[in-house]
Amino acid sequence: LPRAFLLTGPPGVGKTHAVRTAMNLSPHTTLQSIRASELLSSHTNPAIALTKLFSAPSSKSHCHLCCVFIDECDALLSHPAIPPALATLLDNLPPNFIVIAATNRIDAFPSFLTRPG
């Protein structure tokens, strides 16, 4: 089963709302949500901040399903270290982890981030 999803569509169609609603349906789901611009504006290296984002939900012992949601994720592509770091994180997801990203600029994504599998 896929464990990484990229939601696309014009602004205002409800991508973010759909993810938050779906994740709130289960009491054993942990949602770690962030806007890409927040990662880029942090005082640490964005690639390190991204790695910390992925490790935060897995540290919660009650978590049956951990979800990382990155909103406006196309903004991350402007930093040269982010696409390779994201690809590595996606290739090494723990079994109880899913990643959902939302964008309205699918054309900005390199093919290695949108490939199946």
C-alpha cells in the first residue's frame, strides 16, 4: 500500500481540511502538520528541521499510525538540500508512518519525488 501521498489542486478546494478531518477520525493517529514556509523560516537547516519533523510523531508510544502532513510543500523545493533529503526520508519510512503533502504546483516537483513506489 502507498504510504506517501501528494494532494494537488487549486487553492481553496480543501486539501488541508481533508487531511486534518481524516486524521482526527482515529484516536490512535498522531498528526504532525507544518507549512513548508515554516520549515524554511526556522533557524536551523531546513533539511535537519525536516528530519526532526519526521522523527517527532514516531517518538509517541501510543501512536498506531503516524502522519506527517506538509502543506504548501512546493515551497521546499527552492532549497537545494530538501528534495534529496525528502526522497531519503520517504524511502525509509517506518511501517506505521504515512506522509501527505499538499500543493497547487505539481509541475514544480522533480520526477524522483512523484514516482510510484
